[in-house]
Amino acid sequence: MNAVEFTLWASLLVNGVRSSELSLKMPKRQIIAIGHTVVLTSWIPMNTTLNSISWYKENSGQVLMYSGRIAANDKYGERVGLMHPKPSSDASMYINNTELSDSGRYTCSVSVSIFGSDKILSGGTDLDVLVPPSTPKCNIIGNQYFGNNVTLTCHSENGKPVPGYTWKRIPSKRAFVFPQGRNVKMGSLTLINLTEAMSGLYNCKAENEMGSASCSIQLNVMLPSNAGIIAGSIIGVLLGMCLIIAIAICFCRHQKKKKAEMEQYLANDIKEDAQAPTGNTWAKAENSDIISKNGTLSSMNSTMHVYKPYPNKPYPKKPPSDTASTITAMGFLPDLFLDSSISCRQFFLNTFTMLLHI
């Protein structure tokens, strides 16, 4: 061992550094939100000379290499690079616009020269690209009636890791205590035996390591009287609409039937009036000459059959239908709807107008 090598060994021993303890300083795990830039740190020991740097991703191969100049994998393009163009003690690599596929284990391998010999130092770190929760959607399952049970649901479509959920009432009331029916993982909150005091605005917060998002929903507990009035009104309107539509259909069918009967009656009457006469309209007498020798009309005895039209017969009056009598008696429709002269189309227009006024 010459004097130079002895001096170097002495210097390392004084600083408590041994060759067997040389290694890269790297964190075990790093996390980053998707779309952000992450720096995978790797520090080279002092008193060494850097020769080359290589970064690898497990199951994906080489990401970046440096040996006088930087060369990145085409898969990453310009998204990756070294923190220093000419590194000496810092071999850290950055990744821009991180994606979910960037998650994995990365290994840094560095070739250094120490005490006149080359040595390979390596280390690894795990990268987790996480996703903050998306804005959740709040819903209420169940009828908001006094004494019923309802479940408030909250769910975020995106989030890595899966977010947890927290419910609270706004504004918070000390007298109100949440029941046991809560599911932090699923984001549900079950309210049992609703009372008017439970009415209010409820807020759900979805949260994970990368951030949080929230949504709100209004709960309005209706008293039995209010619920009955609303339900009765809705049912009454629906029944009224169905009854009016049914009457309109019956009216149109009655009009069509009446029209068909009238056409049949007119056809039969025309056939009866158009009978042909039984004999000639004129007759020649036995002892008469039609034209005299001098070319003049001498005599003509003829009997003309005079056609006498039938006297005007009024159309028979048909008794009112049972449907019209029932409608008139019950007073469901105005007199305009019972006018037999209006068409089915006009009747439907009148019916539609009534529905708009309900």
C-alpha cells in the first residue's frame, strides 16, 4: 500500500465510513396526487466519483440512464429526467404529470469510483400515485314521513385509496345525536323513527390521503296530517284525470256509433224513395191514329203517371243515451261537452282544456 492509498483509508476511518457501509440514501415510500410532479430522491455518498446512473421500474424495465448525457425511455418521453443535468452527489429523478400506471417500485443503480476501484451502489423506493375523492352524490332512500325510517347515502365515483365518509348536520345541534346506523366505508346513515326535530341540512364528507370533497342534502320530515293531505290531493287529481279521459273515450265511441246508424238510416230511405214506376208513363188508345194522312197529329190518348214524392218525414228522435243521462245527473262535465253537434275532435280539445285547469 503506497502513501496515497494509506492517506485515503485513514481519512475514511476518521469519518467513520467503511467501504461495506456505502449505499444510496432513498426513502422507502413516496406518495403523490395524480397529475402532479414527484421527485424520487437518491443521494450518492461523499468522497466518491460518479460514473453513471440508471433508473428502473419493476416489471417495466429501464426508465432513464445517464452516462455523460441523459437518455429516457420513449414510453415516458419528456415526463422524466434528472434533477441536475450533470449530477455529482444527487441522482434524484423527477416524473411530471404522474399517472396511475406510474405507481410501483423504482430502483436506482449508481456506478461510482472509490479508492481507485469501481463500485455499484443501488437502492429502491415505492411510489404510490393516489387520486383524491371526486365530488360525492347524496341521496335519501325512504319516505320522509313522521315515524318512518330513511337512509342517507353518499358515494364518490373516484378515489384512491377508497375514501371514508363522515356525516354531520348543518348547523349542528347538541340535542341531536346520530343513531348507530352509520357505515363509514359505504357512506350510509340510517335515521330511525323520524321526528320533526330531525329535519335539516345534512352534509357528507368523503376523504382520503389526497384530499376531501363533500355534498349536502335537505331532510324535511312531514307530519301525518300534511302527508295525508298531499297524498289525498295527488290521488284525487289522478282519479279525476282518469275519469275525464274515460268519459271522453265513451263520448267518442257514442258519436261514431250514432254517425254509423244515421248513415244506415239515410241509405235505406233513399232506396225506398227511388222505386221505378210499374207501367209506361204514357199509353196509346186502341182506336186512335197517331199521325193523320196530312201529317198532322190527329189524336193521342195517353195516361201520364204522376210521381208524388213522399211527404217529408222527420227523423225519429232517439232517446238520450244512458251515458249522457248519467253524466248530466252527476254533473261531471259542462253542457258544452254534452252537445251532440260537436265533433269527437272538439270534445277532446275541450277535455284537454279542462285537464290544464286542474
